[in-house]
Amino acid sequence: MATDDESSFVRAAAVSALVKIDSEEQYLPQVLEKTAVDPAPDVRLETINVFKERNNEQSQNLLIEILRDDEDVRVRGRAAETLGFFPDDKVVDALIETLDEQDFFRSFPLSGIT
């Protein structure tokens, strides 16, 4: 499958394409689990874009994991920004926890959430 391709560009494109063709989500949940921890930040960023459109528990849980654990500041920041679209107590708690930390790139996107 394209998510195993050497090229991070191909892996990111595969995520975007799968969202459009897997309307019954036969493969998407498993692919997102994998691409959420892909070695390439661009693939993880594309995965976060998909999570924004899927307001479900899997998306919330993976975004919270990314927010807490990802080593790339851009990815953590995008996860924080995207979590702002999920009105759930668990999400709010994770975002508040992030605000208590001194990580500017995770906290800055939260400044625009109202």
C-alpha cells in the first residue's frame, strides 16, 4: 500500500486520497493509526488535517497523543489547533494541560480559540 512507500510525499498523498475514496471507513481508521506516528512530520500533518474532518473518538485520542508526545513543534502546534474543533471535556483538559507547559508552539494556537 502507498502508506508504506519510501516517499513521505506519497504517504501523505495516500492519506488524502483514502479519505475521499473510503467513505465507509473500511481502511481509514487503521491507516490513520499508522500515519499518526509516521516518521515524516509532513505525513503526520496531513493525518491531522484528516482528523479535523472526522470528529470522533479515535481522532480525539490520536490528536491528544500527538499533542503530548510528538517531537516536532509544528505537528504539536497543529494538533493543538485542531483539537480546538472538538468540544469534549477530555480535549479541554488536554489543552489546559498544554497551556500549563512552557511549549510556545503548542500553546500559541490555543490563543485564538474562543
